[in-house]
Amino acid sequence: MISRVVISIIMQDKAKENRDRTLTRLINIIKKLNDGEALSVKDLAEEFNVSTRTIQRDFNEKLVGVFPIYQDKRKWKMQDDYKIEKAKSVEDTIILDILEKLTEGLGSIYSSKAKKLLSNIKNENYNPIYARLNIEDISSNIGDFALLEKIIEDKVETICNYAFTDYTRKLTLKPLKIVNFEGIWYIVALDARNDKLKKYHLKSLSDIQVESKIFSTSKELEKNLDNSVNIWFDDTKEPFEVMLWLDKEATKTLKRVPISKSQRVISEYKDGSCDISLIITDAREITSIIKYWIPRIKVVSPESIKKKVMNDIQKYIDTN
């Protein structure tokens, strides 16, 4: 189940070649430290054909705080009581440490099970990674989660009760995906009565029953789901393009963590800013993100999105 939650943690340099070279260098440095070597910045700079400043930055910005390393007489060493032994490789261990920390946001049951599984293949007593995910705890709904996964995989209809704000209604659904938007778990499903795409809060579902009726979906619908920015996407509307200008800081962050899969860079400027394009189906998919990034982001087009953001800002000013 956890495998369906895709979490990307990417350390990016300006180009793929630089990124790959950096990762290779870091892995080799960690391997040397793990083998008990004492490493000098000068020797490493010569070995990897980079500047001493680059090596020092590797230690200070990427390794210190992640692994228990320290300097002794100007040489870097690994603490004697720490060894990477159980994992297949140093790179595997880094990934496992990150995954273990990230699962802490998935609720007590998921977290404890994940830690137990991961401890079988990694160092059990030390995890230097810190990460925080504000994700809704669905530990009490683990049975429903598993059942819905099976229903989605088999593409069969389901009958369930859904608790709306003031009442509960029995629904017949064609579940498509379990998604997490902004920390909240949802089921994206087609209403079996009219095949309209809708989103339902997972924890508000109950008495889930598997039906025998099989359904199918279109590739276009799958594509729209994959490109969705947040819970506001609407497959009944024609997708349209939004162009945004990002300043240097927004560019740096949103290149690392794109707003959506459809995001692409249109233009890049000497001051570090850029123009990006993305495809959405509803203005609400993007307006909250734009307001979050103000003043580091501006709407280039369409005019309707620009006016919507301005109107929302004016309403806020008028009520304060």
C-alpha cells in the first residue's frame, strides 16, 4: 500500500550530467568513509577533478547532518560505532533512511510496520534523516484502504456509504485512484449513475462492498488524472494552458518540485527567473498556488486567471 504513495526527494544541479556526477562522487565518498578511510579535501578534489570548494560543499551541505561524520586534524572520518552493513549498497541505505523517515507521516500503524520491514535490510539503530509530512492518519481505515486498492486493480464497481456534511448516502462508484492532495486522502471515482468524475474523502467512506460488474476507463481520463495539480481538477472541462513568470527563488524551488507533470519551462532569463507553462482544467487548481507564492510569481496568461487572483486579493484587503 505504501508503495502507491510516490514521494520524490531530488537533489538537483543545473544539468543532468552534473547531477549524476555529484551523486557518483557522494556515493564514493560515503563508501570510503564507511570503509574507515580518513579523507582530505585536497586529495578528494584531485581524485574527482573538482575544486576543493566543491568537495567542502559536498561535506557541509550534503553529508554533515545526514551521516555521523566529523573532522579530525583536517581529515573527514565516519564515527566508529556506525557501519553500513545490511543494505546492498550505500545508495540503497540512503534511500531506505529517507523512506523510513517519510513513513512517520502516514500514521502509527503504517509507520511501525514500515520501520519493522525496513529494519530487516538496513542499520536498525541509527537514522540521521529528518523529514516531515503532514499527512492524514488513516491507520484506523487500513482495511478499507486495502480493499479499495484491490477494487481499483480489478476495475470493479463498489457500493458504499458516504458521510456528507449533514447526511449519509449510499453510492455506487467506479473507483479509479487513491490520491493524496495536500495531506488529505481521497478516492477519485466515477459515479456509476452518470459516469461523472468525482472526488470522495477516503475516511468518509464506510460499509464498502465489492460488486461483480467490471468497468473500463479511457486513456484520456488517465492522462487528466496524472496531470492533475490538486483536488480541484475537473475532467468535464476542456484543459487549458496557464503561463506563469517565476522569480529566481520560485524558479529554484518549482524546478525541483514541479507544480504538476504538465509543467515545462518556456523561457529562462539571465537574472535566474523563468516562464513556465502548465495545463489545468479549473482555475482553482492554480490560484491557491499563485497566492502562496506572491510576490515571487506572476500570471502571464490567461487574463481570467490574473483577474481571479487580483479579485481574491482585493476581497482579502477589503475584509481586513
